[in-house]
Amino acid sequence: MPRTGRRPGPARTRERILGAARTQFGREGYDKATLREIAAGAGVDPALIPHYFGSKEGVFLAAVEFPVDPALFIPRLLEPGVEGLGERLVTFFLETWDSPAGSSLLALIRSVVSSDLAAELLREFVTREVLGRLAVAIQLDQPQLRASLVATQLVGLAMLRYVIKVEALKSASREELAGWIGPSIQRYLTEPVV
Amino acid sequence: MPRTGRRPGPARTRERILGAARTQFGREGYDKATLREIAAGAGVDPALIPHYFGSKEGVFLAAVEFPVDPALFIPRLLEPGVEGLGERLVTFFLETWDSPAGSSLLALIRSVVSSDLAAELLREFVTREVLGRLAVAIQLDQPQLRASLVATQLVGLAMLRYVIKVEALKSASREELAGWIGPSIQRYLTEPVV
DNA sequence: CTGGGAATTCAACGGCTGTAGAATTCAACG
DNA sequence: CGTTGAATTCTACAGCCGTTGAATTCCCAG
């Protein structure tokens, strides 16, 4: 059983493919992004991508891993107590989008609208990992509705600031936005029943 | 100069093509929708569409006309005064989406994310027709930022309720949602400077 | 009844897509 | 140095797309 053959390589090129895939999926969304463009971005032959990841779907799933771990950040946001939770949540949300991890989120949100696969993926993940944890954290009625309302405000903010790029939101500072939007989130999370 | 030849027809089939186009663009978005599927939905040969509307872009522009006229509904919403404006706005927004006109909006929001053409179209229209009118209506500082914040909340609501179809939002009543979200909108519009 | 012209269909082209499989390169080993 | 087998590339296929221009249908005027 000879342990021979070409050894080094795939670690490097796998990473470069994933990087180019994130860029491309973020810029174009799942459908418009093509394996040929991703391969060109990675300086690689297009056939290498199905070879490593099985299919276009495979490289998408490998590329858009959720860039933050809810099991970590949710307790960290809750730790200082409920007061100011809304503002902290908005600030954390904007910091994540403005960080390098934002490209993964852009790929996800762009793809969610065009691909049922991506929509299902995100809905399952958010329901299980995020809404679940938030539901047990806030000890109030209708936790799913409350968490969903929070999501509407945050998703809308991401859509207009990062996807459509509305000028007034693009040029506003994180602190300013947190000051405006934080209280809305806070109310969705803590306001007693309507 | 003989006025002869086949006369009736196009009015009917033009309408049927536009209807099928709205359905298809709403279900698939601009990119995924195909002329062949639209034609099949209208019971018509695919070549008729470029023939009547010039191109795929042409039938899209003809199909997704904004289904409500801001010049009409904005004064109507403002007329009872500023108190309760937030709730009225949310209610009107949801009524429009739940009406037959909602399919045009779905086509628009689905397409905005995949097509630069649609994004540019919507951004220009909203900036000019909606934000402008709202800005003069509310006599406060930073009218564009305020109107954009309103838009984030409404767009996010539409995304999660009608595009991703999150259960908690899909099954909530219009009144319930207006009760939760209305105050946020109200604050964005009328809260004195932060 | 007959011809003309609009309405509609047919057939096809060129381009792009994801993907499969054969062919080739090349670093590491005996 | 030659063999080996993984890493990579080449070639090609089948399918769908928007669009085109010629062919056909069919209503209506004369």
C-alpha cells in the first residue's frame, strides 16, 4: 500500500475557491453567480469546483456558513441585563455586517430571495439557533412573534443599508442608527402584552 | 390606402401576457422568470412577448407598474393628523400587500435583489415619489433619514411575512401587527431629534 | 369570394449554464 | 530515475435562455 502521489495543494486552493465563492455569491446571489466566474476569481479551472464540493449547491453550503455563532453572542448580549438590550443588539448587528464576515451575510440575503434552498436553510437556522435562544431568554408571552418582529426590523435595515444602499442609511453612523432603532427592538422584546 | 387586415385581438392577449408576467415575476423574480413560462401561462407563443414589448426588460417594466399612487394615498393617510399615523401606515401597507396588487409588489421586491435594473427603478421611484412627499409632510429635521427608517421597518416586514413566510408573522392579523409596529413608525416620523 | 395585412406561430441560432469523464501535469516516494 | 496517484486541466455534452426572421393563420374590407 504505497503512500505516494502529489501531496500539497488542496488546502490552499480550497480556501481560495471558498473566498471567491463568497465574493461572487455576495455580489450576485446564488442564481446569478456562475461556477466559471468563481473559478476565474480563484485562478482555477471551473471543473475543480464540482470536483471538490460535488456541485454548485455544495460550494454554496460550504461558503455561506453562518459567520457568527448564536450560542456565543446571544448570552454575551444578554449578560449586562435587559436594559439597553435593543441598542446593543443593533450595534452588534451593524458591527458584524461592517466586518469581513459581512460578505457571507450579503451572500445569504441576496440568495434567500432567489433560491428556495437558501431561504429554507436560513429559516431553519434562524428558527432553531436564534429564535429558540431568544425565546428562553425573554420570559414573556409570544416569544416567537416578538423575535420575528425584531428580525423584521434588522432584516429591513440590512436590506436598505447594504443591499439597496439607500444613501441616508449608508452614511449614518452605527451609533446614530442604534439610537433610532434600538428602542423599537427593545419594545418588541420587553413591552408587556398589547 | 386600404384599411384592411385582421383587427381585434391584441388588447386581450396583451392583458393576458401582462397578467401571466406579473404572476411569474412575483413567483420567481426577474432573473429566474422566463419568457417561455410567461407565454405558457398566457397560453401564447413565447415569440409574441418580444414582439409586443420589445424585450424581457420591456415586459417587466410594463408589468410591475407601482400598484398604488403615492400622490393619492399619502395625503389620505396624513389627513386625520399625525397621531395614529404609524398604525394607519402599517395597516395600509398590509392591506395593499394582501390585496391583488400585492403580486406586483412581490415581483418588485423579488427582482430588486437580483436585478440592478429593478433596484435602480425602485430606488428612484421611492426617493422621488414617496420620500419626497413624506419629507415635506413631516416638518422636522432629517426627513430623509426618518423616511428611510420607516422604510427599513416596512421592507423587513414584507420580506419576512411575504417572501420568507415566517410562520409567526404570516399568521398574525393586520391589527395585531399594526399594534406592534405602528409605534415604531410613529417614533421614526415624529420623535424630536435624538 | 378574394386578396391583404395584422396577429400569431414555427424553427432555429448563438450564447451561457452546470457537469461528467478523459487527459495531463507534477510532487513525492521506493 | 521511474512509478504512482492525487491535483488539475481539457474537451465536450445536453439543456435552457432571449431573440430573430420567415412562414402561417385568419379576420375583415372590397
